[in-house]
Amino acid sequence: MVVDVGGVLERVDDASWPQLLIDRWEKRAGRPTGTILAAVAEHAPGDSVATGRLSEQQIKSLYAEVLGLGPTDTDALMAEMWDAYCGVLDVAMRDWVASLRPSYRTAILSNSADGARREEQRRYDFESLVDVIVYSHEVGLAKPDPAVFELTEGRLLAKPDEIVFIDDHEPNIAAARQRGWYAVLHTDTPRTIAEVTALLARER
């Protein structure tokens, strides 16, 4: 069993939170709207954050430089960013995933930013929840790249048709299915749990 984090194990109710937070800090610093996004686009093209090519310290320094922030305000901005990034734990989903062990090997496969392991571990102790954690920024590969699914198979010691995957983004679901995984698009926790539970019962 492989599960995503943001949108599955963590609820991030407002998908526009990054822009809302950035807009607030740009206004506070007296910078034009779009200043941060322009700087990020220049310094972190493509999937630089998700694949770990841009470190947390580099992001922090970029925000400080662009907004003209001192250390205290920069730390406050980063703390707000991480609070929003980590959202709120979906306790029902977490408890259900925990209940699958030891009958099934379990894993997290998450597109992530440098620092995510520290922040999510501090809040939610994911390392005790599953057998394997694959963070994109740590392995240099991000969903929907087929290579990250292959890597996860290797760490789980599982074949593609032995894996069930839960994610809330259709491109990732499509990539997993192309790889041969069973993949369930997550939109609602009770529905997802019921669908996967029925699937596991059929496979047994």
C-alpha cells in the first residue's frame, strides 16, 4: 500500500494557500504582487524544489533577499509556509493506513520540498506509520516520473501488480496505472477507504 501525503494523509483545505500567503508577505514588505513568483521562476525553474535541486536554505535566502526581510521575519515567513504546507492530519486516513500493518507493507510516496521530512515527522511521526518513505526531494525524482514508481517498488520489494496506490492528482494516478499499479484517485476519505478495502478483499 502506497499513499500520498498532501491531500491524502494531510488535508490542505485551500489549494490557493501558497499564493495567499505570498501575497500577504509581499504586501507587508511593500513589494509588487508577483515579485516572489518571478524570483522563484528565475532561480528554480521546473521541478527544482520537488527534486531537491533547490534547498530549503536557498529558498529561505531567496525569500529574504526578494522581500528585504531580516532574520526574524524570514523565520516567521518560513514557519507560516511549513504550517500551511503540512496542513491538518487526516486522522481517519492515518489510522486506517496504520491498521494495514503488518498484513501489508506500507509506504509514503510524496512530492516534497527540502525540510518536509523534518516538519512532517515533528508533527505527525510518519516514520512510525509506514515501512518506507520516498520523498521526491531526497531521491531527485518526482511524480509522475515513472522512475520514482520503479524506485518505490524496489524499496518495498514488490512487483507493480502487487501495489495499491492512493493519490489525489490524476496525472500521478495515470502514471501509476501505466506502471501496472492499482491506483485509486482520492477525493473523500470514507470513499477511498471503502474502495481500497473492497479491492484488497477481492485480491485476497
